[in-house]
Amino acid sequence: MQARVSALLPEVDARLRTGGPPPSVVANADDPAIAGTGLAAVTVAGTGGSRARLVVDPSAVAGMPAAALDVLVAHELVHVRLQPLTAPSAPLWMAEGFADLVALDVTGADPAGFWAAARSGAAPSEPPADAAFHAASPARDAAYAQAWALWRVLADDAGMAAAREIYLRCAADPGAFDSAVTAVLGLGRDAVLSTWTSALEATPR
Ligand SMILES: [Zn+2]
């Protein structure tokens, strides 16, 4: 796990234009940060000069294919770098979707599974609500994938650098998503959401 962190962190930093010490890695399913979440890994922001912690459930990651594990670790490393720049009030779709956008870019993972999950169930008209990301939510996988898909269509339209710019603006001030999209892309929120919902309704080829 530590070796994966060391290999992936420079790639994440290159895309985010961030830097700093790596997180400490804790493999303990009973750690309060991860117990009961149903997640394979969780990032805990550093406080007061302490390093961020990447907490993993050893049994959840043990049988994971290497490619999926790389996506998981890259996703958490995005959280490590961006949590300090993200307001606590930011909706989960912003941070979770953007983390997967960067994770798939860093790892070169095939997005087919993400598209399939994003297109499962009814197509939404608004980004997934925070409750959809909670452990008890039956739509959790779809919520992550739909949040990723929203950032994916933004990045397809404007490029990764512009997607990063939009993220930094709206993560710091979650109410500024609409104005950030307009300032960076020259598009209204409705146009972005319309492209997104069309992508979710499209039949995969
Ligand atoms: Zn996450």
C-alpha cells in the first residue's frame, strides 16, 4: 500500500499542482474513521501540522485487482491534497466525483464500469444528494459514478485544467458552482447538467 502511495502521489500532485508530505497509511478496519462506513479506504485530513491519514480496511483491499486498487488509492490521495481546500459544507458529489475524475486520469483505468454504474437506475436531473453517498444508500455506487460523470463531461468540454479550476472555485465556496462554471466554461449550469443527463441516458456503444 505504501509503495502504491509513493508511486501515485507524484502523478496526483502533477495534475492538481499540489505538494507536501505523503499521508500516513493505517491498515485497520476497526479505526473509528472507517468502521461502519462500508468503504475500503477513507482519508482523514491532517490537523495542526499532523499528516493526513489514509485508513484502509485490510480485508476489503486484499482481494482487489491491482488496477482497482490503484484507482482507490489515487482517489484517496486526491482527498488528501484537496480536503484542506474544500469547505466542510461542500456537497459530497463535488469532492467524490472530482476525486474519481483525477483517479481515472492518473491510472488510465477503463471508465466503462463507471459509465455502466452511472447509467444504472433512473437518470437524475440534479447531482446526487449527500444522503446517496451514505453507507445505507442502495444507490451509493450510482451516486459516485454519476458524480464522476458530471466532472467527466465538464473535463471533456473544457479539459482537465479547467475542471480543476472549477473544482477549486466551488470547493472553497460551494454556492459558487454556477458562477464558476460560467466563469471558466462560459456555459450556464443548466447547459452543463443537460449535457450530463444526456450522457447518462445515452446507450453505451
Ligand atoms: Zn472519496
